[in-house]
Amino acid sequence: DSSLPEPITIKLDDAGHHIKLRKTGDADGKGTRVRVLGRVHRERKQKDVLFVTLRDGYGLMQVVISGKLAKTYEALTLTRETSMEILGEMREVPAGARAPLNRELHADFYKIPKHWRAAGGEDAITNRVQASAEHATLLDLRHLTLRGENASSVLIVRDALEFAFNRAYHEARIRKVSPPALVQTQVEGGATLFKFDYYGADAFLTQSSQLYLETCLPSMGSVYCIEKSFRAEKSLTRRHLSEFTHVEAELDFIEFSHLLDHVEFLICRVIELTMADPAIAGYVKTLNPEFTMPERPFMRMKYTDAIQWLIDHDIPNEEGNPHNFGDDIAEAAERRMTDIMNKPIFLTHFPAHIKAFYMKKDPEDNRVTESVDCLMPGVGEIVGGSMRIDDYDELLAACKREGLDPEAYCWYFDQRKYGSSPHGGYGIGLERLLAWLCKQHTVRDCCLYPRYMGRCKP
Ligand code: 4AD
């Protein structure tokens, strides 16, 4: 109807003052005429009125289609996920009714080009993606399940979380760099290396950007990166991926206690920034109703005390025996410990032989390193960090002990040759932090298209 006012095009979450709602029962009042584009999230017919919940990735909007508009072929055969362009007047929802943002769009026009229509009948999306389907089947259909409220909410929170990291590091004057993914050095042990042919030479997908971050300290000060890390994990657990997003930082001229304080501060600041956006806080509340901000200071516990705690609580090691000094604390034991304590824990001072070659020894007890894992309830380890060996000879010896070829690491040793410094850093698994924040059972649901043993598609 060309006599109607020109519509303004809006996103479905737009609630600015430029949008007026016509009051219920106000015959003369005028609501703003808007134009929206989105997909049919839900639809239901009530007598001669078609109610459509439209979705555009920003929000949901209730659309009321009535009169002749509800009797067209398109309206009568409307399927979920069909894309639509709709024009109409914004109104208040009648008393007793409910709709997103307490408003509804009364359509006076809509358009559904033929190829915008979603398959229906047998092939309808609701038949393909069934709530009862196996998790593996849902992951095969990830390109469709992403459209669901749960999956998309987690990914929207993930976007906010990653943005918050960038903001928090910027506030702390820590600079972002982008180290390479294709490398010829290992960082976290040979067992999980993804090896490939690099123009006739052996190369690996990076396990961690740490060694590269260390090379930035002399000229850029403390640095961070948010990059992919790759590990050929040969076990199927709910917290291991083959490709994960690694938030890593390296801090110059620090002591171990500074490292712990910084990690604690950063995690809390990132969560605070993420939750400061009411829309994001809303998603978190829906996904994780019991969420509360972590309390500072985090509990700090030495590895030796953790071993004693596990013995006292009858939690056995992987062989089913009581824990001993030197045991790696396996995933199951670690999770039980975090679940019982039910708060973030810094586990520190791990024995040197169960940790990476580059970790600095504790000057007070040479058996252990200045290392830390941060454990969160429900997930377990989300952060791994340490002070680094800053002495050339000590690092060379550690490298040889590990069976690593010093030739391949010459550029890393050069950092200790040309102006060494006390420094340390850490890596945070973004998917694990997100699993904790959004109370997801597995990190597989915390990335767009998870990669783990046996899955490399879609
Ligand atoms: O403890 P990790 O192996 O430490 C490092 O890689 C150090 N070089 C990082 C550094 O100091 N710059 O890994 C750090 C974190 C873990 O705590 C975990 O959150 C995550 O990375 N992570 C994984 N997340 C998902 N899937 C995997 N396979 C992961 N491996 C490590």
C-alpha cells in the first residue's frame, strides 16, 4: 500500500526510541512502520491469524499476519527456516500475551521469493534435527543445529568472551601478535604432534604459540595472542579437541607470584567485561542459571598438598592406587577435586618430570617447577602456565634431556643469549573457559565446528 509511511529497516533486537509501539486499543495511534528480514524460527496458526517468530541472529520478533495476508499460498504452506521480508506496524502486545521485548509486528506486506522457502514435509528441518538425536548425529548436522537457540547462544557468548579478552589485554597494555601455525618445533611433547610434509621437510601444526611469544618480549613488552593450537589427542574426552582456540600471554620481568595474580585478575576482568553487556548476561543466565562471579583471591594449593588431599579423600590414581608424589593428576581425579571444592583453584609447583622442558625450577625445591594450572568446577584445567627457564645452559640441558634437537630450537635459545629476563606466561583454552561459563557438558559444543579424533567434518 503506497499510502503507508516509508518503513525503516531494523534488526530484530532494535529497541531504540525511534521505534514507537501503538498502544493496545488505541484506534488512532500509530506505531512505527518497520521492515525486517529474517527466518521463521517458529510459526503457529490460530483461527485465521498466523503468528510467526522471526529470527535474524540479533533477536526474535513476534509477527502477526492476519486477514487476506494469512490466506495466501505462501502463508498456508509456510515452513520453519523460510526467509521472509516483512513490513508492518509495531504494536504493544495485548495484556496477558507474551512476546520478545513485549511487542509485535502487524504485517501489512511480506515477500518470500521462491528460493527463500525452506524444505517442508519429510525433509523439514524439524525432521532432520530431532531433539532426541545422538550427540554424534547432531554434530554431523552442526550446520543446521547451529540455528538452534542453545548452540547459537553459546557462540554469541563466545564472541563476547573473545572480545573481552582483547579489551582486557588492551587495558593492561599487553600487545597482540600473530605467531605462525606452521612450525618445526614442539612445545608440549611429541605424542600429540600433527606432522605434515612442508615442501619436502617435516613440519607440525603448532601446539602452542608460547615460544614465539617469548621472542617478542625484548621489543614489544608483554604480548598475547588468540590463535588456534592443534593437538593429535588420541583419547575421546569431553574437554579435548584436536583444534582449539588458545589465548596465550607472555609477561616480561615478572616473578611467579605476579604471574598468579595476573591470571586471576585477567580471568575475573574478562568475565566482568563479558557479563557487563545485558544481552550477553541474559544468554549466560539462560544457559547457566546458577552462574556467579568467581571470588578472588582464588584458592592456591601446591601439587604436594593436592596429592595429600587426594590420598585423604580416597581418590585413586589412574592405576587405581593411592596417589604418590610424581603422579600426573589424571582428568578424573582432577575433576572430582574441583567439583568437591567447587571454586577456582590454582594448583602450583608440579614436579619437573611431568611438565614441559621449558619450565623454571622452584629455587626453594628443585624437584618442582614454578608452574600453575587453574582448575574450574565442572571442567577442570582451563589454564596452564609457568615461569620459563631463562638461563642458556640450563635450557640447553633441559632440551637435551627431553631428546629435542637443539639445532631446531636455536632461535629460542638466542633469547637467552641476547639479554635474557625473568619471564613467564600461560595458555587458556577458550572452549574450556566457555564450557565453564555456559555450563556445557563438553568443549565440543563450545566451538563452531569441533575437531577431535574421528571428526573432521562438516
Ligand atoms: O597446559 P597447556 O598444554 O600449556 C601450553 O600449551 C603452554 N605452552 C601455554 C603457554 O604457557 N603459553 O595448554 C594450556 C591450556 C590448557 O589449560 C587447556 O585449557 C587448553 O590449553 N588445552 C586444550 N583445550 C582443548 N583441547 C585440547 N586438546 C587442549 N590442550 C590444551
